[in-house]
Amino acid sequence: MISMMKKSVALLCLMVLTACVTVEEKPPVVVNGAAGYLERLALPQGSAITIAIIDLDTPGSIIAQKSFDIVRAPVPFKFLLPADSIDSSVNYGVVAMIQYQGQVIFQTYDRFPVINNDKYTTEVLMKAVPAP
């Protein structure tokens, strides 16, 4: 009988502890879109793109970044950021550049704000970089 009571108490304690561990995870912040350019030029084979989410007010502050080889533009992109990493006082934006043989041939010159302006999808427009 005592053994049965101990098992019942242990089971009750286990059920109470299980009920207390309810953790709701915040969904990630998703930023997506496409990066392209208006010039009617084919990209040379071996081109690569770098797309980044940055702090627009702090030079050199990269929040997230992706680089990969491409054949043509526009290039779709998607970033998943942990919700707790987002600061409401930061002005986030997306920038991009295309490189060929170590030289930047297209890049963004304008601001493309996201996240804290309630915009999570954007089209990033790059412009040709003048030849040196």
C-alpha cells in the first residue's frame, strides 16, 4: 500500500513538473527578396554575389551575410534571423554586390530598409560599378 502511494505521489509530481515547462519559442524573422540590376548585360561566367543585412547607421556592421556563385540576376535570397537578435532601435537594410575575378562589377548605392519599418520583402537594385 505504501509502495502504491509512493508511486502515485511520484507520478503526480512528474505531471506537475511537466506542466510547468511550457516554452513558447518566437518564430524567426524572415527577410527575403531578390537582388538584380537594370542593365541589359549578361554576367561573366564565374560571377559571385554577396547579399547582406546590415545596420544602416553603423558602417561595417553586418548582421547576416550570404555569398555564392551565380549565373544570372535577379537572384532570390532569404534570411532567417532569431527573433531575440532583432533590436528595435537599429535601422536594418539589405545590400548586395556582384564580383567577377575579385572586382566588384555591380553594387547597391541606395538604401533598402527592412524589418523595423514592417517591410520583410524587398527588391534590391544594384548599379554597374564604373571601370577603374
